[in-house]
Amino acid sequence: MKVSRPAFTLIEILISVLILSGTIVYALKIHSQNHEQIVYISERNKLSLQDSLFVAEDTLRYHKDTKTAYDIIEKHFKVDDLKSREILKKISREYFIPETIQLMAEGEITPSAVIDEIKIKDKFSSFYFHFKINSF
């Protein structure tokens, strides 16, 4: 007399394979979304570093202008290397500077200030603020 051992049926095996494949597909979807976010953040950080070339003391006068990095820094630095000059000339940004915001003090104790927003447009736009305290 043969004793039958408990074993998985074909249906149970197919159901377990479906469950495993569903979890693997879900994990891959999450991985691809994270990868896209990581690429976005890393590209955004690289361009933010380049944007620092475009924020100078006289930036507020470039409303709706497109400037290269070389145009901005040539007033402050002397770039002798031709290759460096060409790299800086290839990096350009468009400026948009909205109206100045005036913060007026209601009392004599609080200071008044001027806030200028600087929008630098490229593949990823950046926003910077210039604060100037007028009086105490």
C-alpha cells in the first residue's frame, strides 16, 4: 500500500508564481520611479551649481535678457584659457526679474526691506532672492 505524501498541486504553484511575479513587477516599477527622481535631482543640482555663475551684484538689470556665463563673470575675473572661455560661452540662461517687493515698517522698531526675485530659466528653472534692508 502506497502512502501519499502531501505536495503542492499545479494550481498552488501557478498562484505562487503569479504572486511572486506581481511583487517583482511592483518592485521594478518603484525602482524605475526612484531612478527617474534621482536623475532629476542630480541634473537639477548640477544646473544649480552652474546657476551660481549667473547671480552677481548687477543681475537685477538683466530682465528678459539671455546671457552667457562668460558675459557675467568677465567683469569680475580674467579668463585667459580659450577652452575655458568657450565652455563658459556655451552655458547660457534667460533672466526674468519681477517687480520689487517693498516691505515697509509699520512701527519705528521694525526695519524696512526690499526683496527682488531673480528667475533664471533653462531646462530647470531656478529662483533666487536678493534682500536689502533699508533702515532699522
